[in-house]
Amino acid sequence: MEKMLRIAVQKSGRLSEKSLEIIKNCGIKFGSDSRVLKEQASNFPIEFLYVRDDDIPTYVRDGVADIGIVGRNEYDEQAIDLAIIRDLGFAKCRLSIAVPNDFTYTGLSCLQGKRIATSYPHILAGVLKENKVTASFVQVSGSVEVTPAVGISDAICDLVSTGATLAMNGLREVETIYTSTAVMIGRNEMGDDQKSSILKRLMLRIDAVMRANNYKYVIFNLPEEHLDQVARIVGGMKSPTVTRLMEKGWVSVQTVVAEDTFWDVFEQLKDLGAQGILVTPIEKMTE
């Protein structure tokens, strides 16, 4: 009987949705019913555990799960003895200092001797130490924003997305001290050749999906006289694919363009007389 690679994923929320989406894009079929705490994929040897995000490092460390997907903030806060298998790049967030609206903030140094409420004392302590600031921590696991209003803290350090919750509680974000994305974590040694092989297969698929997300497939018609210039502009995984058209002096060009450079490339192509530019997403791609 083939062994299963067991992966711990956040039960619900944005991180959960993105984690399951990338695995589904790998062609792995499963139900992802929020009422289910454990399930197996139907076409790949992987089993899912749906748990609280802050429990995932413990599950992996104790061998209950082989790998897990968490925010890097959770990894850095508590999972020092685990390995990051891959930075997945999604679920970006920031850890910021926020203070009451009447607090005069001039930099981290003004937190000297203050009480700071946070769910991330380890990360915060490291940042303050680097800046030679000494403060006391009020460790809370939720509703950090309310602590200044009830006199428990002078400032807070918490994850921020839009800042709307801060504003509702009379706080303002003053400084970002840390940024986080989703990471896949595991033990330094898997300890099982069969599971290591399954993980290698999974990462091959995930890398193909992640790489595809960063590129677009572009097709366009071009006056042949500008072909050398276009080759320098668009590049491609090796070089563009070129097909001659029935209309003399014209060619059709197919290439792959990085998402973050696409609009610069697009403008240059138009300047060279490119026509009929067609852009499509790429589902999977390998080198």
C-alpha cells in the first residue's frame, strides 16, 4: 500500500483558500469541505489535515503532519527548528506598530519603556533589540486592537491588511517592522524515502504552477525587418518562435513574457509595428 504524504493546512481563511487553490491547480483532486478535518486526494498520495494556523508548526514538528503551509510570521515566531521548503509568495501581509491617535510617534525609539500588546513577541523582540529599544510585552492571542483603550498597553504590534480595524479602535499604523508570505514548512529530515519521493513530485507540480503565474504567453504579428530588435526585447525561455505569414514581409511571433515587465514590452512592440497582440495566461510551465 502506497504511503500518504500528510499536509497540514489552515482550516479556513485567505491563507487556506490560496493554499488549496495552488494544490488544485496541480491537478490534485479533493473535496476541501470546511466541515471535514481530514481527507485524502483521489488521484495523488496526499492527505490533508485542516487545523488552526498557529497549530501547524507543532503538527509538523511532532510528526503528525509531514509538511504544512503557514504564514512566514508563524514560522518565524515559533518554528525555528523546522525547514522552509518553499516560499509560496501568496497571502502577503505586514506586521506593524500601531498607536493611539493622540500618541506622538517619532520612531521605534519612542517605544522605550512602553507596554506593547502583540501576538508575536519573538519577532517584535528581535526588531526592538536590533534598534536598541527596551519595552515590555503584553502577549495576547486575539483582539490586540482593544488593549490600549482598556489601559493594558501603550501601543500594539499586529498583522495589518487594510488598517480599517485599527481606525475603528482609535489607532493608526505608524511603522511596518516585518512582512510575511505563505511558506511550505517541513522537518529537516523527512525520514521516509517514499514520502520524500511524493514530496518531490508535489513540489515539481507546485513549482510549475508558481512559475506559470509569473508569465504570460504572447502572440503577435510583426514586420520581419524588426525581428532582431523584438528578439532582444522579449527574449523568451530560449528564443521566440517565429512563423512566416502568407503576407510577404510579415511574421508571427510567439513568446513568453514575465508579468512584471509585460507592459514595458507591450509598448515597445507597438512602437515596432506589432499587430494583433494576443495575451493569454499560462497554467503550468517548467524550465
